[in-house]
Amino acid sequence: MARKISESTIRRLSLYLRFLEEFEERGIETLSSEELAGRGSTTAAQVRKDLSLFGSFGKRGLGYSVQELSATLRRLLGLDRPWRVALVGAGRIGSALFAYDDFRRRGFRIVSVLDSDPGKIGTQWGDVRIQDEARLEQVLAEEKVDIVILAVPGDAAQHVVERVVSSGVRAVLNFAPTKLHVPGQVALRDVNMSMELEALSFALAADDGPGA
Amino acid sequence: MARKISESTIRRLSLYLRFLEEFEERGIETLSSEELAGRGSTTAAQVRKDLSLFGSFGKRGLGYSVQELSATLRRLLGLDRPWRVALVGAGRIGSALFAYDDFRRRGFRIVSVLDSDPGKIGTQWGDVRIQDEARLEQVLAEEKVDIVILAVPGDAAQHVVERVVSSGVRAVLNFAPTKLHVPGQVALRDVNMSMELEALSFALAADDGPGA
DNA sequence: TTGTGTGAATCCCTTCACAGCG
DNA sequence: CGCTGTGAAGGGATTCACACAA
């Protein structure tokens, strides 16, 4: 299973799954690669190539079964099982993420929240009590955490991620605006909101010409 | 100025700028492409290639002037001027974004916040009063908004973005977990947090083998 | 006939390697 | 010398085009 699947392919698989789920709700049973691509932002050939990396799921002359394909994608993406997630950092971003419905809906259960602020430790959030970040290693082990979401300040992030990694967690989603360094076997994704804004700013500045 | 610069190049320019700013603070005056790459996650050749798309900023045998290069990058990225940002959606994500220091620090000023919830309209957030989303078009014009941040529920996002675009705004940062469609001349970036988690889930599932 | 699965062609991005300037 | 700037080579990812299965 250690095929080398590109980042963009994975992103597209997620998209396909979303579209399939929409179609599923509407009771549509069969879909062509053309239709699947049309909704998204890619081509029919790309859809077929992406899927062919994992097997042959379509029927020639007919298309794909919405039910089957969405089940397959869920399995491929690991969404056929619940994941246990810990949230480190109970600040504003942390609390927004904690309440983010889309995570729950997709099977990501935030089973513990940690923070280093004594004013927050012990506070109850829903059915989770905020724990002391000093106990990070114990909590990750006790709660059998699969994925850590980092929502700590930038200057603390590298230190925290090292503790997370040495606790054996193999997947980290980083919201701190810092480039983190982790060993190769750990999956790390960055959500860098400022950098996205900067890309927009670049586009605007390029339109206007320099210094406009 | 309408060169076709790839998305990845822009992302790296942002990174370079961050590193340069760190070095600037530490009083370092000159840097080689090697050093600039080492901090990040790319190669010296890549750094030189990226920069060469815009001009010749280095001195052979010496490297790059930290001061000059960071000023240049700021200009290229459009960070040499303030941008006026409107935030649509004053829910949890919206409020986290409103308080996000990194935006302010980089010159993105949130000059207005809008929501459709009557319970929120009129509420004061810092020096901004939440306005009625019904008045979106007027507010965008009055406040001369350059960039809109969308933090509304997924099913409202497409409708809102169409109103935003028809008001003449040319840059949108979307936090709704929905694929939006906008005309080609509008710059759109998505921050899809669930999809990032799904990429992690994929990596874990691939490690464990299917169904583990 | 329709629409998949897939080699081949193409395009784009990254890496190499080195000429040339300070 | 040291390090940039850049053509050329290499490698991935996307697109094309078509044989083939339903």
C-alpha cells in the first residue's frame, strides 16, 4: 500500500468524495467521470487517472456507481473508521476548531484538549475538560490519540511538535504560522492562513502593477 | 506584470520573506541562497530560480542583502501597502480570524465584519461594529474593500461569493468547506481544514494497511 | 454506442551544472 | 575564489487519444 500518491491526487479524492456524497443524497446512482469532473475543477481524464491508481471501479459504457465509489473513497481516505484527535492550544483558533462541525461529521473526534494557561486548565468544553499541556505525553498515550491538531503560538510550535512526535503520534495538523520540522515517517500538514492571504495580495499587486 | 508565476513559487516567496525577517531581526546583513533554502524546505537552486523570475537581486560571490531582498519580496507580494479586508461571517471561525494577530502584522486590516444573524448585527467587535449581511454590496463599496474573507456556512458560500464578486472585489479567501465558482479574473483561495485532516487520515490508513 | 482504463505525448516544475561576475 | 543567474536535463503530473468492455 506504500504507493507514492501525490498530494494533489489526495486533495482531489477528497473532493470527489464530497461530490459523490451530494449525488448520493439526491438519489443518483451512476455518474460518469465527465460529470464528476464537471462539478469540481478538473477533467474527466484526471478523474479516471486518479481512480485508476487504486483499481478499476467503473463500468465501461456506464460510469461509476455512486454508492460503490463513495464507499471505496471513504475506505481509501481512511474515513471508514473514527480517528481520535487531540487539540493542543485552547485559544481562539483552538476553540473555533473544537466547535467545527465538519470535523465531527467526517469522523474526527476531538477526545482531548490541552493548554498551558492555568486559567484555562480544568475548564470544561462540552464533554472534554482542558488538560495541562505539561501532561501532553501522558494524555496522548491514555487517550490513544491518532492525530494532533496544533493551535499554539508560533514560537511554541516546534517544541510542542517534538514532544508530540516522540510520543509516537504520526499525524499532525499545524495551524501555527511556522515551518515545523518532523521526521519523515510523520505526516504533517500546514494550514497557514496568512500565506493564503499573501497569495491574494500578490495577485492584486500583480494586477495593479507595482506600487499602485 | 502578468507573468505566470506558479502557486508553489508564491508560497515559497512568502516563506523566504519570513526567514529574511527573522534574520533581519538578528542583525544579519547578507545571506546565500544556500542559507535561505536550509531554513525552509527547499534547495538553493530553487531559491535562485524563484528569485530570478523577478530580477537579479543577489551579488555574485556574496549572496543577497537581507534588507534589500526582504523589501523586494514585500513589494512583490504586495505587502508594502495595507489591504482593506472584510470578514463575512461572525461565527466561531470568523471571530478567531478577526483576532488573528498575524493578519494585522502583515498589513491586512479587517475594516468590516458582516453577518446575517440578527442577534449579532450591531454587536461591537473591537472598533468594528457587525453589519447586516444584507447590506454587503454597500459596505464593500463604502469601505473600499480589497479582499473578502468568507467564513459562512458551506451552503451559503456560493451565493455570498457571487454577491462579493459582482461588487467588484477581486480577491476572496474562502473558509467554507465548499468548492466555489468565480470568474477567472477573481483570485480565490480555499482553506479547507477538513481536507487537510483527510490527507492525514489517508497517510495513516495507508500505513496501517486497509481496514486496520 | 457509450464511457472506462491506460499507454503515449505534452507540459510544467525542479534539479543539475557551469559560465561569469564581484 | 564564492556564489549568483540560467540554459539544459530530468522527473512528475496532466492531457490526449484510442483500444476495448458492457
